[in-house]
Amino acid sequence: MNENLQTQIKIIEPVQEYLKMFETVGDFNKYYHKHKEELDVQTTHMLNKKYFINGYRLTRRSIRTPDGQAKNELQVKKVKGKDTSQGSHDSEGLVQRINELESIVEQLKTAFENVDSVLQQVVKHING
């Protein structure tokens, strides 16, 4: 096969952390206007992996320009039903939640052991 015709495959590394986090849409807007050309060529999937806007996600809307051309306009969309105040990479919050759940599991184990003990006493009383 001709070496000039071979396609080079890019290796895409998973995004581990946000490149930049914004507390407000206004903060992102300022950043966007400074980096518009760079951001407009990226997919919204990649943008949402790189940039975090508290309570929002990035999306594109297809619009028609006055000359009839289609254009994809970058927009922010409110995230419904999710508490995003700390971002999706909040490991401290996850560790705290895991500790809370471990405590609840221990309480349930103790309660089940108590129920088992009482049931064994009832069975002994009935049979005894």
C-alpha cells in the first residue's frame, strides 16, 4: 500500500479534569469571546468534557443566516434535575457520600441482627 495514502489515527486520551471551570454563564461568555475560533471547531461533547459551567452545559443550535446558509451557534443550556454546584469531578463530596452510606449499612446490619435475635427468642418460646 502506498505510504502517502495511509491514514494516521489520532489517539485521544480521556479527559481527567476540566480545563477550566466557570461559576456563571457571564464568566464563560468572556472566555468564549476571547477563544471563539478555538472553541467553535470543537464538538459540544468535547467542550462539555473540558469546560464546566455551574448549572449549565454547552450545546449547539442550527440557525439559518439571512443569506440562507446553515450555521451552528454555540449556546448554554440549563441542566435540569441535577445539583451541579460542585461539578461532576467532586471527589471530596463522593468520599463523604460513601462514608455516609457505609454508616447507614452498618446501622442496617445492627438492626437486622437485633431482629434476628428477637425472632430466635420468639421461636424458642413457641417451641419451648
